[in-house]
Amino acid sequence: MARDSLLPFALPDIGEEEEREVLEALRSGWITTGPKTKAFEQQFAERVGAKHAIAVNSCTAALHLSLEAIGVSEGDEVITSPYTFAASAEVIRHSGARPVFVDVDPITFNIDPALVAKAVTPRTRAIIAIDIAGLPADLDAIGAIAREHGVRVVEDAAHAFPTRYHGRMVGSISDFTCFSFYATKTIATGEGGMITTDDDDAANRCRVLSLHGIGRDAWKRQNADRPWFYEIVAPGYKYNLTDIASALGLAQLRRADAMWRRRREIAERYNDALRDVAALQIPADSPDAQHAWHLYMLRVQPAQLTIGRAEFIQELRRRNIATSVHFIPLHLHPYYRETYGYAPDDFPIAVAQYEREISLPIHTRMSDADVEDVIEAVTAIVHAHRRDATGAAASARA
Ligand SMILES: *Cc1c(COP(=O)(O)O)cnc(C)c1O
């Protein structure tokens, strides 16, 4: 039996606490970067165990500033995975450097450290490792390669809050960690991001570059002897986060663990229901990690089904279940194909996994009944389109 209303793929979870915080910001008279942002930065740094947290208006800005703080520029190379969103690689271009893709691990979708090691050249300045779905990349191996070659690690943790790797919070491990608070992410401020780092100089540089390269921000100027005075020390950017957004962030941060537990509960229910379905592959997890479960990346086994991934998604939509696909590998997109001459089979694992992937809804505004609707729809579609052992369509026997 199909649902009578569409289950959204993702929804922000905004309640009374968020409303109260935002109202307080609105009524305070200080709506851009100010006391709420300072508090959000301090509490976020404490939560992940980082020395510094710099709030910015997106994870894309966070990634860009991290590369700028490292000093990545024209002629440099930055190694990353094609299995990611646009942001992870476009920032490499913003810094004038060349994105060097390497393929992923077929189980986790995360960058393969052995291939990273082979891709390092004298021009390599940084490695951008993405924690896909909220499962951390192989940070020990990547960190060791980076130290060996004197390059820095920028972790794209857009999916990875709250996440642990060998007991440590993501945000306290890599040279730079970049988080996203985009509307669909695990904590949401509409648009927003955070850089965490233990490097004092880099933190200062990110902070200065986030607001026009001005030495001190407007809120701090309020308290100075000469509030009108400022100095431009670099051609910076306009990447600061507003206090309206930070107000949302403060409330979301307080609820982050409860929201994470609910997402984990949904993931475990999906896993239990779908683990033994031969036509499906449930997402990877790791005993060494705390998975954030930002995404539930299911894979179909095409050989076991008479329909492809696209038809599977259409069938789910017909049953009022919205889904998504993560990710169309970057090297398949016209810009990267045409600029760097990449061909689809340059990264065969990324392409093979992409072609089988369907992201199921996993968010805290889903009820238990919604979760069961998804399971019922997925299993019904598998049942209706199963291929038997001889390769014939199950329905052909009927
Ligand atoms: C969402 C996302 C980003 C960008 O986040 P914004 O805050 O929207 O800039 C970067 N990397 C990955 C992997 C993402 O999913």
C-alpha cells in the first residue's frame, strides 16, 4: 500500500529552541556577525575538541579559506576524490591550483589512501579527504602520507557531525576540518559552515580572510578606542556568518546528539530490514567510527534485478518516497571532462558505485511509520523486479 503523501528526502529540524534563539538575535539589534557567532564558535570548538573554530557562511567558504591559509596557489596540485559534491574540487580552482582526482574505496566511497600516496608529486600542497555520508575517511593513513610529504590535510566534514574516528571527534584530527550547516545537513543554519584547526596562525588567517582581509571584525571594533579604524591586510572575502544563522546553530548544537541518535536508529532499522535482501547492499559502517548518518547510501545489485537504478528511483517516487543520488562523480561533469580531459573509466570504482547508488530519506522529522513505508516500498520493488538464478525475470515465470 502506497503512502498518500510524499515523504521528503531531507527536512531541517527546526523547533521552539531555534525560534527562541533567532528571535533573541533579531530583537538584540545585532543581526550580522556578533555575540551569537562568537558563542557558536566557542561551543563548536569545545564540542569537537579543537583549539579554534571559525564560523563562515558555507562549507565551501571553509574549504576555500583552508586552502588559502595553507597558501595553495597557481601551479600547485591538490589531491581529492571525484566522489563528492561540486564544492570539494571547485575551491581548488578558486585557489588557482589543479585538482588531482584519485579513485575511492569500493565499500566506503571514501578516498583510497594507497592511490593518494601514488598521486603525490613535488607540486602537491594539500589533500582534501571527504567523510562521505558521515563515515570518516581513512584519516590515519591520509595523515601519515601528508606528514611524509610535508603536505596538509583538509577534511571535508560536510557530512560528518557528530562523528568519531578511533574515539576522537572529527574536527580535532586533520590540519583543517570543514563543516556544513546547509539546510539538509545534520545541523542546519540555512547556509553556514565552520573551520576547525589547532594552528594559531592558520586560524587567524582564516578569520581575517573571512571578512575582507580586515584585521579586526566589526563587533570587536565596537569595543576599541577608535571604533572607526581598520586595516586591510589581504584581499579577503565576504564569508562571515550572521548572528541569525549562528542563533540557529547554537540551538542545533544543543540538540545535535539527540538528533544523531534518531538518525542512527533509522539507519539501524534500515540495516536490519534490508541486510539480507540479495538485490541490495546496505551502507558501510565501521567499529572504529561513529557514523554521523547524514546519508543512507543504499546500493542495488543490478545483476539481481530486471530494472536499473533509475527505474528503481522512479518506482520509489511512484510510491511517494523521495530519494537522491550521491554523487555524480565530478570527472563525469562537462567542466572537469573538458578542462582536464578526464574519461569515465579514469575512476572506474567511483563510476561503478555511483551507478548503483540510491540515497534513502534519513532525517529526524521522519516518524517510525515513515521509516516502515520506505522499507516496505524498497522491498516491494525488489520483489516485483527480482531476477531468478537463471537470469530470467521473476515475473516471466508467472
Ligand atoms: C554540502 C557539501 C558541501 C558544501 O557545503 P555548503 O555549506 O553548501 O557550502 C561540501 N562538501 C560536501 C561533501 C557536501 O555534501
